[in-house]
Amino acid sequence: MPMNRFQASKDLIAITIAALAVVVSLLTVILQRRQGQRAAYREMYTTLMSEDLHRGRFLIKDLPQTEDIPNNESDSRLIYRTLGVFDNLAMFARQRVVPRRWVLEVWHHPLKDMHEGANIIRQKAIETKDSGAISPWPQLWILLDKAEAYHSTFPCCPPDNGWHGRVRRLTATWHWRSPGQPAKP
């Protein structure tokens, strides 16, 4: 009898140690992923805060007032580069390489400011394409729509602490797909 009790406790200890090893492994994976997300976001943020992309954002923001895409080749390339980098940011957020909430919390106002000008550029690009109506920067449009609907709890946005605002904040990062795209099974 005493030997059987010792065997049972030995098996229980082995199972407990194995379960702890699995838990520690999972925690390590989660922490490494978060560290990777922070590093990726920091790199993206540094790129987006560069002087030339600031200038590109302001060129895009001012387009609705001028309604004319700059003829200057360097300005038009800068606009396309800026939209391309924001498209990458949208792809990173959609694939969860960077935290979606961070992207929306930090960039919702610049994205809202760019939305109308970016639409003008998209329409011009679609009109000039020979291969049909292909929308450039496909991930960006999803992010721009998310930014339009996003409402921050920080002082940058007027207070919206009603239940509508809370629901909008909670759902802003959940369904990350274009309006016409079907849900994944």
C-alpha cells in the first residue's frame, strides 16, 4: 500500500511539472510576440514620423482644397510613397503584426485628415489605369474607414462616454475587413 501511494504522488508531481512547463512555454511565446509587436510598431512609427512622410501627409490632406494632384514629380512620388507606407501599416495592423488599438489610438486623426485627399488620389489612379478599375493600396481603405469610426478616450476627441461611444471603441478593432468582404468561417 505505501508503495502504491508513493507511485501515485510521483505521477502527480510529474504531471504537475509537465503542466507548469507548458504554461511557462506559452507565457514565453506570448511575451515574445508582444515584444515583436512593440519592435515592429516602433519601427513603423519611426518611418511614419520622418520629415518626408510628414510632408506627404500634408500634401494629401491639402488635396481636397486644391483638387489637383501635384504635377511636380517629386511631390507626386512622395504622395504615393506616403500612401504605400500607410498601406503597409494597415496590413501590419490587419495581420496583427502591430497592435490594432495602438495604430488607431495614435494615427486616427492623421488618417481622418488624409481620407478625403486619399480618395481623390485613388479615383485618379483608377481613372488612369488601363487594366480596369483596380483600387490601389487595398489595405489602406479599411484602415481609413476604421479611423473615421474611431473615437479615442484621450482629450484629442470630444468626450463620448455614452454607451454608443463605448461600443464603437470596443468594436473598432474587431472586424478588420472591407465592407464588401465576407466574414471568415
